[in-house]
Amino acid sequence: MLSVLSWLFWAVLYLWVPFVMIRLLDDSDPDRLIAVGAAILIAGITADNVNAWLKQLASRPRYKYLITLDDPISQFRSWWQMVPNLAGSDDSFKSWPSGNMTIASMMFSLPMLSDVARGKSSRRNHIYYLCRHKRSVSVGSQSKLK
């Protein structure tokens, strides 16, 4: 039952976002709107690809793999101790804070939305920037605490 409710929550959230964006964004200059959307998508795709490359480069074992070993300390490595290409296609050696950092990189690109928002103002630009910056820093710092 919980998984169904969780799925419904995310489905409603994903369906709700486009309607909110239609109300918030100014569509008088569609080229600018497309450019901003493309820039945000490019930031996300680039961050995801860099994270995939770092996972291969670092080849850090995941904790769920470590706890299955008799001596987990022998396989544990800090983030700076890299053994390149050990992972291959094995998911057990792809531990990296990739989800948090991808979200943080996309959050840094979100202030561009203030350029295509309805009712532009200097004050609103500052508010957008501060909110996105605060969120990006908090997501990035949470990944280091785990």
C-alpha cells in the first residue's frame, strides 16, 4: 500500500510541475525560454556524465557490498583513494554522492529561470539566487555528512 501511495505522490508531483511553470514563466519570448530550459538540461546531463566518469575512476565499494564481507575494513576506501576502472559494470563498486551532486549542479542553474519569469524585478532575481544557492550548498554538504 505504501509503495502505491508513494508512486501516486510522485505522479501527482510530476504532473503538477508543468502547470505551475506555465503560470510562473513568461512565454512572450519562446527562444529565450527554450535556451534557459536547454541550459538547465545540459547542466543536468553534464553533471550526470561527470558523476558516471567519477564512479569509474574512483571505483569505491558501496556500503551494502562492504557489510557482506567478513572483513569490510580491508576493502573500504575514502573518496580520495581511487582505484581506476575496478568497477566495470559491477554496481558494488560505484559508490559516489552522484544524486546529491547532480541535483546541486542543476540548482545552480535554476536562477536563470528568473530571467524568463513573469513580473521580473531585481529583488526577485536576488531572492531566486539566494534560495537556489542555499539549497545547492545544503544538498552538497549533506552528501559529505553521510
